[in-house]
Amino acid sequence: MLMPTPAPPLRNAMSIDVEDYFQVSAFAPYIRREDWNGLECRVERNIDRILALLADRQVHATFFTLGWIAERYPQVVKAIVTGGHELASHGFGHERASDLSPAAFLDDIARAKQLLEDLGGVPVVGYRAPSFSIGKSNLWAFDVLRDAGYRYSSSVYPIAHDHYGMPDSPRFAYPVREGLIEIPVTTLRMGSRNLPSSGGGYFRLLPYALSRWMIRRVNEADGEPAVFYFHPWEIDPGQPRVAGIDAKTRFRHYVNIPRTHGRIARLLDDFRWGRMDEIFLGREAGSRSSAPLLSPA
Ligand SMILES: [Zn+2]
């Protein structure tokens, strides 16, 4: 009797939020936006290292790129596109969507999209809000994203967290408006809670084997691709230290940074990876989900 051929492992989505260490939202109380221009930039060399790491593994990823960075480092945008990666938008000025009016939000995301498309010479259809700042209070942001021509968002984190999160929202890609899907970064369901399993500070804090186990669980038990994210500054032990910050912010930002480049290399070896648009827009948007469209807030 023939044994059934095992299905090939799922392809997960690898994503990078292209911004520099001083633009992290948790540093906002300590670093004035007006001072960004005078700070040492590290993003270009860090993106070079990431591009080399991905090229070495023949992985294509999605780069949610900040307009502020693209304007100053157009060569970074070009290198991302030349490498075969998806160029996507992280907005222009890294303000939380929840801090902006609908008009100011439109301004920010439309400006970033135009700039990235001009520099990269490719359509930009994906958006990730700074600090996952789309939630219950600003679901109007989905209307604005659709109107600006985006096709997907990866901006709602279905966890409880002090800075962001909408813990009762769907864990996997779902339609939010006609022509727009939300692709949440990955969580693992444990009891009645969603645990973050997809990058950021948690990936640096937890042992690598636990992170790998959580992604495997999502692939095997949920049958869904994982969406992983990291930042260029997370692989940069040489970044300037921000002085005078509180202990929690310091711990969250700097924990295990010297280990992260190696851990991401292992992650690339341990799973199959691809671009967000290829994994989630390649199929009929929303066909995997029967969830109704979220009603406008
Ligand atoms: Zn960001």
C-alpha cells in the first residue's frame, strides 16, 4: 500500500521593519523627533548585513520601510528591490496610527507609498503601522489604507500588551475591507490567551528552541503560515546606547542583541520563508477565512 506523500512544509513570511534604533516608539519620551537628523545612522550597514544573510539562504522577504529612511537612503530601497524582496511601507514618520487624525494618517501613508514607488520602481501594496497601532479605537485606518491603494496591512497584534494589541482579533489573515486584508504577526493560542511568537523583543528574550517550537506548532496545529518580524537595530550590538531611559525600556530594547543575528540565521535554516505578498496575496484574499468584514468604528 502506498503511503501518502507528506505535504511540503508551509512557507512562512519573513518581514523586516526598516527603521533606525532612535525611531523606536519606546524611545519617543527620550529622543526628540527634531533631533533624529543629528544622530548616528546605522540602518544602511544593518540592512546590508540582512540582505547578505537572506541572499546566502536564497530567501526573499518583505521590508516595511519607513519613508523617513527611504528619503535619506534611496540606495537602501534600491538594494531591497534588487535583491528580489518585497518593498512595503512602514509609513513616513513613524507616528503611531492611533495618535493621528484620519487626514494626517492618509497624508503619512500616501506620502510613504509614493516615495517608495518612485525610488523602488515597483508597486507598494503592503503596510505595517508603527508599533502595531491599529486597534479598536482607530479601525477607520482600514478605510484610509484601502483608499490610498494598499492591499494588505500587518498592523493589528492580537495580544494584550501595554503599548499595543487587540487580543480578541483574529490570529490569521482575514479580510477587513473589500480589497484589503489584515495579516497579523503570529501568536500561539495557549488556553484562553494568545502568546506572541513572531519576533521583536520576545524572540530575543525567549530561548531559541522555544521560538522554533511555537512556529512549528502554528504550522502544524493551526495549518497556517507564521509571520515573523525583526528590526535592523536588533542585530546591531554596536548601536549607540540611549542614556537615561527607564529599566523596562532598556531591558526590552537591548536584551540579547548580540545573539540575534545568529538566531535569525538559524530560523532561516529551520523553516521555509517567503515574501508577504507571495504568501498571502497569491491566493484569493480572504478565501481561507469566513470572518465577516470588521465594521467601521
Ligand atoms: Zn517601527
